[in-house]
Amino acid sequence: MDPMVSPFSLSGKTILVTGASSGIGRAAAVECSKAGARVVLTARNRDRLQESLEMLSGEGHLVLPCDLDNAEEIAGLVADLPVLHGVINNAGFTKILPLQFIDEQSFKDILSVNTVAPVLLLRLLLKKKKLAAGSSVVFTSSLAALGRTTVGNGMYTASKGAVSAFVACAALELSKKGIRVNAVCPGMVDTGILSNGTISEEQLEKDKMNYPLGRYGKPEEIAWAMIYLLSDASSWVTGTNLIIDGGYSIR
Ligand SMILES: NC(=O)c1ccc[n+]([C@@H]2O[C@H](COP(=O)([O-])OP(=O)(O)OC[C@H]3O[C@@H](n4cnc5c(N)ncnc54)[C@H](OP(=O)(O)O)[C@@H]3O)[C@@H](O)[C@H]2O)c1
């Protein structure tokens, strides 16, 4: 390792970010570019991906739109990708439904995007040799996955619980290739996911009181942890679920 280069640098690395059209994924793309990475941005919405692209530092970044709910589109994305040194599997969504109102289609939709798609994507990246030796894969899981969940969030909690459990197995299997696999588990972060009308303003204000640091997280605060996990600074870290929650889980 060059002593003049920070181990936290992403210089020379190409990083794929899913869900890069908003929120945590957009912040991750921006912060990775500031850390020196070439970034490949994907999501469905082309206009918002373009906005993200315009926010990046440096050059050589790519936009490759993809609906991760569609296996054929995932295959097309992988075919178009350059060789990667890191992946942020971040795209996801929630739908709040009390247990009695859970319907099969909603549950399948959440599992498809939050759980199945990142696993299929990783599988194809390996099969098509798009992950360089020494790569790092980061999943955006959730505090909910570790049992700190909320009423009505069962489908989402199950989808992220599966992701957090999967990370251990993927880390074990890919260790032979020198590929590391970790997840970040954020508490509530101020993004569009909070303003989609499923959680009332009053509920949000009450919930913030549960955070010892007195506020929700900012997307950049998750991105910085992702950079650590993508960079050589975390070269002995694999199979972890890193909690980033303003102290919520110590209460
Ligand atoms: N915000 C929080 O409090 C929080 C806490 C813990 C974990 N998380 C997790 O963090 C991740 C990012 O969430 P966020 O808060 O940043 O939400 P967000 O602003 O709504 O971003 C979600 C991203 O996922 C993409 N996406 C959704 N469905 C997709 C699909 N079918 N195909 C491709 N891309 C799709 C969206 O892009 P398009 O609409 O353009 O496709 C968007 O870029 C999610 O996995 C979420 O579960 C969030």
C-alpha cells in the first residue's frame, strides 16, 4: 500500500451503486466520487440518475438504467458493466402494512427488489467475471433486520433480515476470491423513503426522540461508512452488519 495514499481512498476503483437516483444511493455515489472512485449509477428513473451524475466529482462515470425487479434487465445491466472493484447493493423500498393487511403481491414485490435482486446481481457479477479479485460488496440492510423494527414494517423487516443473514454466507464463500461482503444497517435516515406518505409527520417527530443523538441520520453519514467498507481501510472486515443509528440500538 502506498503510504502517501489514504487507505480510505477509492482512487483507481470502479464502484457500482444501485438506487443511485436518490437518497442514500445518490449520496453514496457522490461521496464515492469525492473519494476518487469512478462510479456506475443505476436505478429506474433516468432523469434523476442524470441529476445524480451531474453531482459527481471527477470523470468517467456511467449511468446504466435498470429495473431491478426484472431479471432480464439485471442481466442486461451486468453485460454492459465494466469490471468492478466494489458494489453498493442499495436499491430498496418499504410498504407499511399491519400484519392482517399483508397481501401476497406486496410481499413478493418487496422481496423481489430488496432481497432477490441484489443476490441475483451478485451471482451474475461473479458468473460474468465482473468483480475484480479483492473487491468489496456492501449491502444496504436496515436496523429493522437486527430486530429493531416498527409496527407495520413486517414485509420490509423480513426482506432486510434475509439480506443481513445472506451477507455472512456470501462473505464465507467469496473469501477464497479475496472478495469481502458486508452490510450497513442504518436507523432512520432523512430521505424520500420517509416522505412517501406512509409515516405521518407526528409519528416521525415522536420517533426522533428515541435517538440518543437527537436526530435522524443524513444520507452522507451512511455513505461514509460504505466508503470505509469499500476501501482498503476495511481490508480485514468481512461478514459484518455495521450499525449506524445515532445510538438508537443502545437504548
Ligand atoms: N431512509 C432510511 O431511513 C433507511 C433506513 C435503513 C435502510 N434504508 C435502505 O436504504 C436504501 C435506500 O433507501 P433511501 O432511503 O435512500 O430511499 P429512496 O430515496 O427512496 O431511494 C431508493 C432507491 O432505490 C431505487 N429503486 C427502487 N426500486 C427499484 C427498482 N425496482 N429497480 C431499480 N431501482 C429501484 C430508487 O430508484 P428509482 O425509483 O429511480 O428506480 C431509488 O434510487 C433502501 O434499501 C432502504 O431500504 C433506508
